[in-house]
Amino acid sequence: MNLTTRLTKHFAVAAVATVAASSANAQIVYSGIVNHNIAATTNGLYINVVNGMINEPGNGPGSSVPGWDLNFWSSTGFGLFNPSQPAGGVYVITSTGWAANMAYGTMIDGTDTYGSGTSTNISQWVLNSSNNLVGFRFLNEGTNTIHYGWARIAFGATITSRTLVEYAYEATAGTAIGAGVVPAPASLALLGLGGLVARRRR
């Protein structure tokens, strides 16, 4: 048996084992690779990060996604619109008020400043790249608790060509999460399974 075959079998077994154990040990909830198109419209993409519900492909209003947490939009730039809760905004912003493109591993927690994004200041986003991480917080309606998370955005050659690649949040209310961080090796084993998957920390 060659090395590639052994690794494939190893990760397949690890995937099953991690799913089975996740309910007791999970801390980070990870979407897997979703690649949701963010329409260049006033509606854009609405998403409920807990259940994964989106308004794609209809790109209708937020009312079509009960309890939505994030809304990426704009036909001319890249906007980030807030739900009504939590008060004060949901996206990590810079000291100058722009939505922040966060460096990998930067902690997202209660010490950050939160607000809405903007569709005018686009210099912080990297085109032709998925090296764009948005930090956010959201109110889990089921538990009435605040959680912290991140979302990865891929842009094409223009700011209006964009995709929500993946996202994750900390399952324990009020606990910080590193931007872009998905625990390994479970993250490698489960990457292609799709759906919301709870991951164990190492």
C-alpha cells in the first residue's frame, strides 16, 4: 500500500471518528467549503451561520432567511450590513471605522470594535485572492448568547466578483476565536464533507 493510499484511509477514518465524538468535545463549528456566491446587488448574500440557511440562488431579501446573522452586498463595492442584534454592529472594524481584513490567527473577541461595513473603502480587500477574513459576532437566538466567528471571502478581478468560501464560529458563548483557524488534523479530514461540522480542538 503506497503512502497516498494510507493517508487517504487514515483521514477517512479520522473523519468518521471526529464526527462521532464531536457532540461531546466540539468547540469550533465550521461550515466546510461552501463557496456561496455573493450577488452584486442590494440584497447580496444573507446567511444564518447557525443553520447555514442562505438566500441563494434567489438573492431575495433578508426576510427569506429567518434569524440571519451576516449580509454581504453592494453592486458597486463590498458592503456588510448588520442585523438588528446584537446592538452596536456585528463586524470587526478598524479604528477608522472600516470593516477590517483580519490577519490569519488574529483573535476575535469582546475587546474588538464592532460596526457595519462599507461599500466605498475597498482598499483593504485583496483581489484575485481568498486572503480576506472578516471577523464577526452574532446573537444565537436559540440560546440568547453572543458568539464570535470569522468568514473567508474570495474576490475575483473586481470587488463585485466575490464568494463566501467558508466560515466558523466558537460554540462556547463569549469565547475568542482565531481568524481563519480550523483545528487540525480534524480540519483536514473533514474539509470536503460539507455542511456545518463541529470540530474538536487538539
